[in-house]
Amino acid sequence: MPSESYSYLGPVGTFTWAALSQVPEAAGKPWRSVNSVSEALDDVIEGRSVAAMIAMENSIEGGVSATQDALANIPGLRIIGEYVVPVNFVLVARPGVSLNEVRVVNAHPVAYAQTHQWLHKNLPGHGHLPATSNVAAAQSLLTEGHADAAVAPPGITDQLDLVQLAENIGDNPTAATRFVLVSRAGEIPARTGSDKTSIIAELPTDAPGALLEMLEQFATRGVNMSLIESRPVGDELGRYRFVIDLDGHVTDERVADALLGLKRFSPKVIFLGSYPRADKVQIEVTPRYGDEVFVEARDWLRGLISGEPEAD
């Protein structure tokens, strides 16, 4: 019987756990806590989980390189949804520890980067111990004595015997992380009019204008890119692939036509999926790039080839 489990970067209480909590289909099903993006995606490929929730992009740090590289190198995966989680942090410690006693802070590297201004201002000269997750940072206070405090997600004191020393310590109060739900390749979610398409593409050459030519595949068809980030291919210096998010669904005529143009241009295109946007915002399309315009143009060409008389 196929697994009904969902994998996430755990343990319970992480921002990834909060993202998975937004998935109606995951409610009441088993959840597998894992330690890395690769482990989560391996669960999907090997059938231990039906899908995995992984972080794709942070509003402060940008794209998550571990996720981008894993999606580029593990075949047979498909993004089926996206979810956004507001990101803020609290500083916690063992009972009896005060803020002025904190000398070493345990924190996930991303969380530390997003709270470093507050930490340097309020805890000058402190040391930093990296953790595998935000919840693991807090848990370490109860199992190890190396750190005096930890950067953790709000609500952690409801789960662990810790006290909160400070709240809202994030440097940017509007910070958020975008997560994607990844399953094995299969049926693409239906078009909603509020969709996103994710791909990875490589340039055929590093010749002048190669990147511009790739971008023109989308610009000349009215397809907006909401994300474009480069990652090294890894086989030699100067070789890059591009992780790209497009506004629209693969069944939108303009998106499909752009992908056909890209496929002719790029030596390798990886289709990651078309899926509903988390913000539910409807995509506005300039009339000359609407579906009916592409259909009409194809019909016109078909008529020319078949010898049909042209209408006045």
C-alpha cells in the first residue's frame, strides 16, 4: 500500500512544520521529521512519503541553495503547491538564566543571519553555535550545556521547558519564507488563473548575449519572471544553471510557447511544476498575450499552409 506520510524538516514546531500545517491533504496523515532537504526528497522518490515540504525562498536571504541544487539533481520530482510562512523569532533560555548572563547563542545559520542585528546590539561579544533547525537550537539547551540561549520560533515555550528572554528579535518584521510541496512527477494541478510555473534551465554557451537570449524567450511572449537565480552546474568554472519562477500555468498559451522556445535554446530544461500561487493573486495578462491570440495565430498559419483563402 502506498505511503500516506508527509516529510518535513523537523522536529515539531519548525517553520517547515508550520508550512505543512497549511496543507489540507496532510491533516490526519503521518508526518516524517527529517534532518535535511535531501532526506525529505529521498523519502518521496523511494516512496516513504507521498510528498515533502521544503523551503524554496526567503524574503531576506533569497533562494535556498540546498533546495535549488537538490531539485536540479534529483529527477522525477514535481512541485504541486506553495505556502508562505511569516518568519519571526524569540530568544529562549533555561529557567533561571537572565539576558545579561547570555554569552553563547545556539541558532540555525539562517535564523542567526536574520536576527544578527538584534543579537549584536543586545548581546555584544556573544558567540554563536550553529544548529540543524530552529527547534533543535532550543532543544539543545535541555540536552547540552554549550549555549546559554537559543534563537527559536514563537511558541516554543509551549513545547519545551524554557523561558522566553525576548520576542520579535527578527531584524525584518515582514520577513517570510516560501515553501513548496514536492511529490513524485505525475498529473499537474489544474490551472486556476493564479498559478506559478517553476523551471531550471542551463545556458548553451557563455558567449556574449546568451543570457539575454534566454530571457527574451519570456519577454517576447509576455511571461513575467517572479524569480531568477543562478546556481553553478558544478562540472567546471563559469557554468551556471538558472532557477526560474514564471507567472502562469504550463497550459497557458504564452507560457507553453515560451517553454517551447526555451527548449529549443537550452541544452537542459527541467520542468519542476505548475501549481497554485500561495497569495491567490490572479495573473493579469496583456491582451496581445492572451490565449486566444496564440490560438488565432496558429489557425492563421494552418490556413496559409493548407491554402485556405485569407479573410479580408
